[in-house]
Amino acid sequence: MQKSESTSSLGPGGLDLSNAFFRPIHSAAPPSPTKRHTKISVIGAGNVGMAIAQTILTQDLADELVLVDAKPDKLRGEMLDLQHAAAFLPRTKIIASVDYSVTVGSDLCIVTAGARQIPGESRLNLLQRNVALFRHIIPPLAKFSPETILLIVSNPVDVLTYVSWKLSGFPSNRVIGSGTNLDSSRFRFLIADHLDVNAQDVQAYIIGEHGDSSVALWSSISVGGVPVLSFLERQQIPYEKETLENIHKQVIGSAYEVISLKGYTSWAIGYSAANLARSILRDQRKIHPVTVLATGFYGIGGGQVFLSLPAQLGRGGVLGVTNVHLSHEEEQRLNDSAKAILEVQSQLGL
């Protein structure tokens, strides 16, 4: 069950009802030092933030869940709505506030807040408004939870992960963007659908920018451990490169399609962020394509740039970047993606 900060256990005359309800059989002992109290803070209570919060709750990933947003009424309404599901969920303490001090001691801070694009507004102007917003978000998170890991979900995620790294002063292993983790899930789904297999048996990555310049790693796709392209070539089974490119285009267009149909994306990114939270907080050391400091990998140079690479995640954040084989064309496309992001970063003045 959920415990609200405002709930009191005092009955008439100051009687502590919890003590009256249970007859103790021994004196209270201090908490076991081997048991970890996990605290996750979600910044932004919009559609994405609440989908992430809901998924974290149902997957029992936190002992304490904190929601922070600038709109107090909506924030309290969301908190109460989740608390009222207490009988159906694992026991998690839920707190909501406009004050960042409630995030103190967070193990993971997930940032979903972001300015909405005004009709006719340029992407650069929108980005600059988001940078201004992040100047009010990231420093308080770093102040109250200096050992936390930052997981940035707000878009454009690659540049805002770089901004968060600069504003927080954290080492780069503790600043991660959700990047192409969801793009790769869409990629795996489309390949699985094309081959009529389970998506969990498909190993496939989208890397680079979370956007139009992303790179599909066709050369390393495998299904059930079988490398797809080399298998087709060995068996002399013809395939068209255009078919592969069309699948990648569908991946890029997936979010736009969902937004045009329902107005926003929420559930898939909710599962994606919870998937990353699980790998980090449970120290699972799984490989995820996420936004990391990519300079020095795969020939990427020219400045400090964040984009998605297959990275191993654990309790320390980014533990390493996987040395996946890239074809010459894929490496060139990845470097072009890095240059596109660097060009945008250069206009921010950070």
C-alpha cells in the first residue's frame, strides 16, 4: 500500500493507532544495513512522466517515488490518484511537491519536463527554452542528491543530456539519456513482425541521434543467435536494401504517427524508462542503446557529444560501451549523426 506524507497515525487523545493495532513481540530493532531503500524521483507530471511513474509502481522498482512538477493542483491530483490504487500495488511511499527538496537522497532522478513547441517556432528556439528550464531543474537535483544518477527523457534528449551533464557537474557515467532504447524496441518489433518471430528473440540496435539521423545497425542483427544478413548471404537468399531502409524509416516515423493519432506518446516510453531504471538500480549490467558521452568511441571526435551507443548499465550508471562491429557505412553515418548534434550544441553557449 502507498503511504501519503500527510497521513497521520494518531487517534483520539494522541494515541498511536499503529502501536495499538499491533502488540509488539520485541523491542524495535534498527533497519538492516543489508537492505536497500530505493528512491526514484520523476521530474514532470505530464503524460510521459506519469506513464513512467505508473510503470515504476507496477514493476515494484522503488520503495519511495517522488513526483515534482510546477503545477501544484495537477501534481496533487496525480499523487492522490496513484495513492488510491494502494490496495492493488506493491507498498511504495508516494510524495509529490513543487519543492525540489523532496528529492533529497534519490538513487535515480528521471527528468521528463520540457517546454512545448509553439506553432511556427524553430527547433533551436525550443531547445533554448528547454535549456533555460533545465537551469532550474538540474542544479537542485544535483544539490539534494549529489550521488544520484540522472536519466534524461526530455527531448531533444541527446542535447539535453549534454546540457544536464554540464549543469550538474556530475561525472559522465552518472548522466544518461533514454536515447534510442525505445527506437531499438520499435526496430526489434518491426523486424520480428516481418519475420513472424518473438521480438525478445531479436537482437538489433538503433544508435546515434534519437531522431532523423539515427543509424540502424543492420550488420549486427541476429534472430535467435543467427546473424541475419550473413545468413541470407550464405544461403544465397536475395534481399533488397530498400526493404531494410523502409523498416528504419518506419522506426523514425513511429513517434510521429502515434502523436498524430493520439496527441502524444506515453506507454512505450514509460516501459522504456522503467526498463532502464531496473537495469541501473538492480545492477543488472544489461546492454542498452542509451545516450552517453560518445567522444572517443567509433572514431567520434570534434568535441564533447552525447548520443546513443550500446552501453552496459548498472548501479554505477554507465559501466562501459560495447565494442559492437560497425560496417564502414554505419560508422560514417554515426559520425555524421555526431556532427549534426555538435552543430546544435555549438549554438547553445554553454
